Amino acid sequence: MPRMTAHRTALTAALVTPFVLPLWAAGPAQAHGAPTDPVSRVYACSPDGGGNARSAACKAAVAANGAPFTLWDNLRVPDVAGRDRQVIPDGKLCSGGLSAYKGLDLARADWPSTTLKPGATLTMKYASTIPHTGTFKLYLTKPGYDPRKPLTWSELPEQPFAAVKDPALTNGAYRITAKLPSDRTGHHVLYTIWQNSSTTDTYYSCSDVVFGAAGSGTAGGAEASASAGGGKKSASGSPSATREPRTTPSRSTEAAASPQKDTSAPDSTAVASVSTDHSGPSAPMLAGGAAAVLVLTGGAALALRLRRR
């Protein structure tokens, strides 16, 4: 009888565990972020990028990557600690040097882009789902930038044209307002670095923008549309990617360790001449817990029935 009980217990565990573990891993998720306006390459080319994802540049990026950019909010490198130019290799700025995002480094002029006005006020919308503290730094490629060449640190000024510390996360997004340089024309890259202070991670993103030329999108940082298709808005020495579960719209969560969520109120202290707007997109919802409860309940019932036999 003890042998039969042990057998039934093992059988119950074998039946229930494969279902419970993924749900346990999925549950409470942490997410990160990326600019959705001006639209970043990683978001534009993700499954959530709408018509942007069908552009020639995005198709080429996914092909070069070998996989879709499902984790568009997870382009982050740990332990950089402000040493961006030493850690992230030239030619790999848009991927952060991560092989999982290498398709974003393709040198081409047809990336989905947003039209901006030189010297105008930009309001960047940076979608995220947890209020990490930290500083956003915004760079714009220098006059004469050629998008047909790999992006290097020499193409970016030493200092950002704007920075903001600890903006508020409202309705799923940070909104960062800053005055754009007035001496840019044509195609440029808006390069954003988000150095966390609540975690050891730093996030990198490239948003393609067009100044003073015909192009799609709307000026001044309104919702972006693709310049090629419309729609809604690694080599050795490169740092390795780390993963953390996250909550994002219409995507499944994945298991991994995650930093502790910062629940303290941000102080929204400006580092440069920037300000923040406190409106944003609806925050994503997480629904893995209910399914886990159902599976656990069913497993317990099965175990009880087996024991009664």
C-alpha cells in the first residue's frame, strides 16, 4: 500500500508540475521599456509594431536577427554604470551590443521614422510598465550623419542635448519634453540611454527621425507612423543579454529573475532643461495568476482522488 501511495503521488506530481511551473514563472511580471514616439527601431519592428513591422527595413532586421523582436522592452545591459562608450561597441549602438538585437544595427536609410522640426519642442513617449528610477539621456547624431553607415560613438556629441531624472510613470509611459537642436536637417538618429538607479541595468534605443524634409509621421513628437508602410504607432566582446519577465500588451510573459519593483514615488527632478508630461498609454494587465490557481486546484483534486483509491 505505501508503494502504491508513493506511485500515485509521483504520478500526480508528473501530471501537475509541467503546467504549474510555467504559470508560476509567468507570474508577477516586470517589464521595461522603449520609445514608442518617436518610434524606436525595436518597437517598430516588433510584433506590436503594426504596419511598421512590415516595412522593408524591419523585414531585413528580423531576417538578420534570426528571430522577431518580441521582447522589444528588454534591450538592456547590466552593470554598465555610465561607461556606455567603453562597454557598447561602435556599430552596435542600436542593439546595445546584444546579439539578440543585432538586426537593429543594419545601416540603411529606410527605417520607420518620425518627422520632427529643428528647434521645436519634442515630447518623447517612452512606454514602460514599472517605475524604475534613473536618468534618461537623449542624443542626436551630429550634422552630416549618414544613415547608410554603421552608427558609431563619434557620430554622437559627448553630451546629451537633454536629460531627465526620475520622471513619473503614468498610464504605462514616461513623457519627456525637451527642445531639439536647431541645426539638423535630413535623416538622423535620436539615441536614448536610460540608466537605471533602482537596478543595475541600462537601456538603449535608436529612433529614426527626419528633419526639414518630406516624410511620414507628425512633427513635434506626436504619434509616429512608418515612413515605409504606415501602421500604428554579435560579435565577440559584446555584452551578453539578460532576461527578466515583463508585462507587455498582447505578448506572453517569460520566466527569469527580476529586480525588486521600486514602489517609491519619483521626484521628477530635471537634470537638463527638460520637463515631463504625466499622461500616457493604458498600463498593460497581467492575467497568469488565475490560470495558475485553476491548475493547482485541479491538481489537488486529482491527488485527493488517487489517494482515496
